[in-house]
Amino acid sequence: MKIKTLEIRNFTVFEQADFHPSPGVNVLIGENASGKSHALKLMYASLRSTRKKLATEADLARELAERLAGAFRTVDDKLGPLVRDGANGAAVMLTVESGEMNLTISKQGDLRVLPSRLKPADAMFIPSREFLAAYESFVAEYQDRRLSFDETYYDLCIALSKAEPKLAAKAAADALLKKLDSLPTGKVSLDNGRFYVDMGDGRREAHLLAEGWRKIAVLSRLVSNGSIKEGTVLFWDEPESGLNPKLVIELTAALCALASAGVQIFLATHDYLLAHQLSLRAERGSVDPPVRFFSLRRATPRAPVVVEAAETLAEITHNPILQAYARHAEEEEQLVSEQIRRDRVGEAR
């Protein structure tokens, strides 16, 4: 199952935005509050609402309303706050290989789904915060509504707790896991509500592992237990957080391997190395399926978000990551020039 298009009207920070993603890797870049996570959560919640066999559009609407409220953690589970300020309502059309989903949300928060059904879709969301160490007791606390985390964290914990599949499904999971050989995935196990990881130097509690390795271990666990497989749509918010540059480079190779195995991937990132590594692979033509980049930006702080798309970062007009690094390089060059000037003045004296 692949997402083909996403059309957004007056939803949160978007007034009008259209996405035509690649079947492979899709990279969303932009400054904070530019809607990257919102776009990911909107697609994820829409796909998750198709998991259950529902009799009517009204049943689907109720399920989708619950998934959206959970993913965005709105107050009292109301959907009105998801409508853009000043608009009378929001509209979204999500098109996938099996059909399309059209939904509207009124200013009062009433959600309707137009008569268009999607087949059940597999979707996985990995939030920005590492959660292997935080897993213990989280599910019970979340179900008692004692925690303010959004539902993507709960869904991740449920997926992490799944046991490894049997027979043919296990063989498929093992084959996909082998494609991640660029990463130090380790062996992840769950024992009495706590995760342990063996990186080849002995089994140890996840709490004692470096955060970057825990994030890689999460990916490993989800692949090995079949939560991520061929046909899954993977959403990953800031995968680079906690990773050193070497791991970031290794992760880009693993993501491309997953995409080539039939996993459609959506990433939201602020990381220069991750984005540009993927762009270099796209420029060389070494990524199949291809990569697509989306730059999300506001002309002014309260303006609606505008989306720009391209096949490589070089074709993106507004690249806040590159612009920040360019400013840094200019400041560094000025500092060096000033120091050289001061040294010359000192020598002349």
C-alpha cells in the first residue's frame, strides 16, 4: 500500500497544500512549526483508521475522529482545533493505491467521511523521542490517561511488544532485517516488561544503551517482529535525534534498503547530513524507488505553510538547513578574515 497524493485544505497550519510523494523515501524539511509533524500525523491517523472492518461511513468517521484526536492529542478529543484559524472547516483527500479517503472537519469539530473506502493499510509511526527505555509501565499509565503523550507513542509501544512472527512471516522479517546490515541493530528482547539489547557484547538493559543505539534498536525490533514489512508506510519524525554522524550515514543506507524492499517512508528532519546523504544518492540515481523532498515554509510567522517539492535538494529553492549552514560558513569566514587582519596589524607594529 502506497500513498499517492495528499491534498490539504485549512488543516492546522495549512491553507492549501498538495503532496505527491514518491513510492520510496520522502523527506520533509522546514523550520519549527512549519507543519512537518502535522502532515505525517494526518497521513498516519488516516491509514490507521482503516485497520478495523467497519460497516458504514459513520463508523469510519468515528474511528478516524478517534485516531486524529489521539495523534494530535487535542483537548477533550475535540477536532475543532485542527481547523485553521479563520476558516469555516478543513478538508483532506488522501489517495492510495486502493482508492481514496475524503474527509471534512467543521469549525465545530464534526468530522464526515465521504463515501470512498480504503482497504486496510499497514502504517507505523516512530516519534522523535526514543522510547525503548521509556516502554516499561507506559502502556498501563497511558490507558489510565495519566500521561499527556500523543497516541503515536502508545501505538509504538504496542508494536514493540509484539512477538516475532512464525514460519513464512518470520522468514520474510528475517530477510528484511538482513537489508539493515549497514546498522548495528543488535538483538532486542522483551523480558518482564523491560527491553534488553545485545549488541554482540552481552545482553544489557536498554536503559544502559546509548540513545542513538536505542533508536536503531527500535527500528530493528519493528522489522524483526513484522510491524514494518513490505507494504508498510513508515513515518519517522526526526530519526537523526541522538545519532552521531556515522550512524546517520548508516541509517540513510538502511532507509534506502527498506524502500527498495517495498516500504514507503516519510521522514521529517532538521539534519543536514541525513537530508543531503539522501539527496546525493538521488543525484547519482542510486535510489530505487526514488527520493522526493518537500520544503515546508511560512512567508511570515502567521502565514499559511507553503509546500515546495523536488527530486533533489539542489532543486529546492528554500532549504532552511542549507541556509543555516551557509550563514555559519559566512560567519566563520568573517571571523578568520578579521583574525588575519588583526595579525597583520600586529606584525606591522
